[in-house]
Amino acid sequence: MSAGGHKDYQGAKIGMWLFLFTEFMLFGGLFILYSGSRALNPEAFHHASRELNVPLGVANTVILLTSSLFVAAAVTAIQKGRRKTAMRLVGLTAASGALFLVNKGVEWGAKFHHGIYPNGPALAHSPPGEALFFGLYFIMTGLHGLHVLAGTVLLCVMLAWLARGRIQPDDCVALENSGLYWHLVDVIWIFLLPLFYLAA
């Protein structure tokens, strides 16, 4: 507590940034692995990427970029005392996360239906580089999807807290940190889109 009786959230914010740093390290390692694998198999990666649904990947990018605007606006709204507006914006962000997951589920389902997955029949006689591409694709987009799911659940919690008045204009660090986490999810996808869907 500070002298004025207000909570000091500096520690919470620093803790969140440290957590985000570990997440960047995790995905950074995967990006390095991808880069090395692609350097060894450029043609196979290019050919495999053509099997992905580019319009759906771009649509998911638009969804996440828009959702980041929603959550940023939600933080601004609660700081200005507009609780109902903040609730609507957080709800829209969570809905965007759910829509992203539905789209990703549809895309994954189509790949499995056609036997395009690690050790799947469609890749059994393909060049090793293509199997490697899809192995990385499922690992990295799957891990990202888990982060989207976690973020969506977190935002639903924030929505409940807003409704109960647990988040106030001078006490909104939980929503701020949730927004930072959501921006991380967005940034990671911005890297995943060109690596997999636009590989050339």
C-alpha cells in the first residue's frame, strides 16, 4: 500500500512483463527452429504452405487485430469510469477469441480430413521437409491456440469482475495485464501468418 491508502500495482505489472518475456522466449525458440528447418528445406516448405487456407489465416489476423483494439479501448473506458462500455468491449474481445478458435478448428479439421497431419496418410510419401513443415505448423499454431483459449477464459473472468464492480477506474491492473497478454497473442500470430501461410 502507498501512503495514501492506494494499492501499489507496480510489482504486478513488472511480474506480468516478466511472464510475457518468458512467452517470447518460448515462441522465439520455435521461430528459430522453424527458420533453420526452412533454410534446409525451402522448396518443401513453399510447396506445403500452399496447402494452407490463406483467406482463413488472413481473416483470423483481422479478428485478432480488431480484438486488440477492443481490449485497449476497454482499458481506456474503465479508466474513464465507463464500466458498461468496458464490459461490452471485453465481451467483444472474448467473442473474437472464440471466433478465432472456431476458425482454427475448422481449418485443422479440414487438414485431418484430408490426412494432412504428422504421420498422416497424405504425408506418408511426401518429401520429409513437408512433414516437418506440418509438424511445426501443428505444434506452433496449436500452442498459440492454447494461448488464445487461455486469454479468452481470462477475458471472461475480467467481464465477470467488471459486472461485480471488482474492477474500478483506479483499480484496473487486472484488466490492464489481461490486455497485455492478449496483445502478446496478437503479436505471435502476426509472426505465424507469414511464416506458414505466406511461405515463399
